[in-house]
Amino acid sequence: MASAMALAGMAIAFMAACPWRLSDAALAQETRHKFYDMAAAEKATVIGFHFTFPSVGHVEKDGARYRLIPSAWNPTI
């Protein structure tokens, strides 16, 4: 099972290796789909700073779209 760190590492490695391609919209979309397909298949935990609270969960494929299934959150430490 892939971890969130492994998936994030893959995304960071891609961006570091191909900084000139980040403005390629088609490649960006293809990369996002690959990432989310892998995250959904592995039920990997993902974290997104731009996601709504709690911004931690796993990705689920919903037809041609993806959605974040939030992790349970408890305010008590």
C-alpha cells in the first residue's frame, strides 16, 4: 500500500525533474489523473493545503471525477 509520503515524493520528484513542463496544461492534467488514480487504488492518505477542512483523507473515484473522503477528526488531543 502506498503511503501519502511516497505519493507526495513522486509528485515532488516529477516537478523537480521537469520544471519546464509545469506550464503544459495537458501534461498537468495527465499527471493529476495518474496521481489521483494511484491514490484511489491504494486508498492512500492524502493531505492538501487547498482542500477544505479537515484536508486529510483518501481519494475516491466517482465516474470521471475524484472526491476526497475526509478522515475522522477529533478535537481532543
